[in-house]
Amino acid sequence: MKRILCGAAIVMLSLTGCAETQRAADTTVAAAKAQVNPTLSTTDATFMTMAARGGMAEVQLGQLAQTGGSSAAVKRFGERMVREHGEANQAMMALAQQKQITPPETVGADQQQIYDNLSKLRGRAFDRAFAQAMVQNHQQDLQAYQEEAQNGTDPDVKAFAARHVPILQEHLRMAQQLPQR
């Protein structure tokens, strides 16, 4: 039981520990991308970078859930993450190409740490830690997408965010129903 709680605690700490560092790196990258495409604001470019990294991470975590999860609900949720975030990733790549920016090729350090921690867990311990990570990831993503949808400056990027808000709301609702205790 202690091992299960420690695993979940490690995952939760990793969710918050690297996020600020990753956001600062994303902002620096976005500023460089915005200079390549002067019609794209730094805020919009930062959002695109964050959304691309988050989408890739959700696909990887979904794949991990399909193999490491013990409950059918976690496996189904993982399958849905792969499918729906994969589709969103394709749309993001098309948008990035249209805006003449190069999207990131890898997930962020904080997302990689979550993956690494989850990959060490199995069974119910995995299910609980995965559910907690999905709730927190989708809360953060939903907030960023809503912010971009309301305050973005590029109409295409703003529309992309607005189209995906309802999907992320549904993902959050589903993640909150996964076994967390």
C-alpha cells in the first residue's frame, strides 16, 4: 500500500515540479517562432508549442494505459486518448505548417517525467496514478485552450483552441470518473 501511495505521490509532484521550467522554455521557443512568422504573436506560438507537446504526451500516455492499465475503463480511456489526441495532433501539425512554424518534435521534460514514473507502475497502482495525471493534465490543457480561445490574436489558432475546448472538457469529465483510490 505504501508503494502505491509513493508512486502516486511521485507522479503528482512531477506534474507540478517541471511545469514552470517547461513554460519558460516554451515561451523562449515561441518567441523565436514568432520572429520567423511576424503575424503570429508570441502568445499564440507559445500556445501552439504547448498544445503540440501536450497532444503528443497524451498519445504516449494513452498507449501506456492500454498496456499498463488493469481496468477496462483505463484501457478504453487510453485508446480514446490515442485516437482523439492523435487527430488533434494532425490538425495542429497542419496549422503549424500553415503558420510556417516548426512544431516541437518531443514532449516536454515534465511530460516525459510523468511517462517515466507511470511506466514503472502496474495494475491498480498504475490505474490510480494514471487517472490522477489525466485529471491534472486535462485541467491544465483545458485552461490553456480556453485562454487561447478567448484571448488569442491569430484567428486560426484561436479557432483551433475553441474547437477543442469541448473535447477537453469531455476528456476531463471522463478522467475524473476513472478509479483514483
